[in-house]
Amino acid sequence: MPTEEELYRNYDLLADATEHVGSIKMPIKFATGENLPRVADILTQLLQTYDSAEFNFVNNALLSIFKMDAKGTLGGLFSQILQEDIVRERAIKFLSAKLKILPDEVLTKEVEELILTESKKVLEDVTGEEFVLFMKKLSGLKSLQTVSGRQQLVELVAEQADLEQTFNPSDPDCVDRLLKCTRQAVPLFSKNLHSTRFVTDFCEQVLPNFSSLTTPVGGLDIQLEVLKLLAEMSSFCGDMEKLETNLRKLFDKLLEYMPLPPEEAENGENAGNEEPKLQFSYVECLLYSFHQLGRKLSDFLTAKLNAEKLKDFKIRLQYFARGLQVYIRQLRLALQGKTGEALKTDENKIKVVALKITNNINVLIKDLFHIPPSYKSTVTLSWKPVQKVEIGQKRATEDTTSGSPPKKSPAGPKRDARQIYNPPSGKYSSKLGNFNYERSLQGK
């Protein structure tokens, strides 16, 4: 960190060149040859100014010399990013913002390789926010759009997530780091770049500690966030070493949210005082993940479970399916005839999402009721944008849509809060339930 005297001396030196920096027709007087990285270094230090006019000047000056010599400018920028102060924060934000607007002739393959190399050094010690900014920056580089380039990014995320270490569900920072990293990895996965390593970690370390998960983010349903990420990744899971073991863990967790029907007394009323609470959003995620991984071991339900376990599961499926039909009818009736602005009210938006959730579960349950169970239907997860079906493309069922999640979606940990359907508990009421819980949408 330069002294105050050095900063003023450097600023005075550059102030003399203001007219050159701002001119398109004239080269910057001092930013030439071997001196350019030093000029970039000084300009980067000056990003800490709180004067808006000076800040804009420095931004424009940096952008100008970037176009003159990208590699030299990066040298000055990264020399400051490796420091621990306000300059680091602003230099990172400058890079994240300006790389998107630089022309191809400036961001050559060599320049992008330098950005990746220097970024790897910085990623050895970053905050969560800095990591997200760097991943946004790197995922936008042209040279990393190939499968091998994406693989490099996934490796960076996996290293940052520290998947090799034992997961501590009671440590909010540990949980937060895993979620932040996984969110950056999800848009990178595809049919050519598998999510197996992350899915395995979630099945082996996160699901067994599901009820103990903690988060530093107030108001966040951490369990639902985990299940959503697992569901999105399950579409691109490749060959898994311990598939049966992990599928069983997923199956057992699914059973926890698919209750048995309440026992009836001799008079036909419920023997107990409380009815099972149906958590549709959780079940959508778990059932979708099980359906995706179950394709890889299609005889799991028939050959890997004993007869009693399979019978128990089908009773739960049937009970849940009965409730689904009631809620789907209620929701469709509530939305009937509503179009345009009427569907944009908060209440109706929630009902639309609720209908997506229940329709998805309904399609997946139908598959599992086949003899033998089928895994052919495809659905779009309720929080993902629906993909258009090309002319001539056949849908699996009337309720299904195009199968896989989009290849790319905006990365980042910020998730706009929204309300999600929380179905009522107890007997299937003729009234709609409480829509009372918050959930975030990615890709909105």
C-alpha cells in the first residue's frame, strides 16, 4: 500500500496527462512501453478515491490503456488485487464490469489465458463475494466456452468448495461456501460435462446431515436450497461409483417427506389428532433427483428393495397422489379464465408455481407406478424457465415439458426471494392452502 505522499505525487503526475487520457486521437503520454504496467498500477491505486469525478477519470484512463496494452494493464491491476485493502475490492469490480465491454481484438486468447492464470492466484484466498465475481468474469471468457474450458472452471469451483474435506453442517460458513460454489458450478454442467462429483458429495455428506444444516443468511430455507441444487445437478450426473448406496440415501430422504396415510378409527375418522403435512416443494426436488439417478439403476425399486419396503413406498405414493389430484383441481379452478395482468398478482403467481410443482410430482409418480417402474418422462423443475418444444418434437406426457435444465443460466449467489406454495396439512380440504414460504428463483 503506497503512502499518502506517494499517492499524491503519482496523482499529480497523471493529472498532467488528463487531456491525453481523455482523448481518442492522442496516445496516453505516460502509458508507453515498460512504463505502462506502472501507470496501470498507479491508476488502480487511485480507484480508492471517493471523489466521483476523479473515480470516473481513473476508470476511463484504465480502460484507455487497457485497449492499448491489455497484458501490461492486467499486470498493474492484478498486482493491486493481490493486496488486502479497498483497492483490491474496486480493482476486482473494475475487471468484472469492463471485461464484458472490451472488443475481441483486445481480449485475445493470450490475454484471456493471462486473466485465468492470475485469477487462479487470487482464488487461493478470496471471500465469497469475490469468488462469485471472479467466476462470473471467467465464465464469460471466449476461450473457456469449450468443454475443456468449462472443465477448468468446474475444477476451480470444486477446489474452492473443498469437497475432499469432511462437511460440517453446523458451521454456517462451511454450508454457505458449499452452496455458493455449487451455484457457480450448476450452469457449467451439461451432457458432456458431468456433475457426478458434486452429486456424490451431496448424497454422501449433505443428505445424512440434512436436519443439522445451518446458514448465516436470515430467512433462507437452507434445506430447500440444498434440494434444489441437487435436483438441478442430478440431470447431468454421470456414472457414479457408489450408485446403489447413494440412491438408497436419496430414497430414504424422500420417504421422510412422503407420509403414510393416517390410521382410521372404527368410525372412519382419523385415530390421531394431527394429519401429515405434505411438503410439495421438498418432494418435487427429491422425487426429481431420485427419478434422474434411478434411470441409472432401473431395477432399484424391484430388485434392491424387499417386498415390504416396496409395498410401503407404493402406499405412500398413492396417498400423495390422491392429495395431488385434489390440489391440482383446486389450483386449476382458481386460475381458470385468468390471463394477462390477472396472472401477475402475487397471489396468482404463487398459484401458478404451485400448479407447476404439483404437475411435476404427478408426472413422476405416474412413472413410478408403472410395472416395472419407468423413468422415461421428463419435466422442467418448477423454478426453471420452460424450454420451447420444437415443431415435431413429441412430449412425453401432456404434463411434461422439455427435459434438461438450460445449459447456461446467470450465475451468482443473489437470489430474488419469492413465495412458494406451502400446501395445507390434514385432510384434502376444499379450500386452497396457505401460500406461506419463501424461495428464490435462478434465471429470472
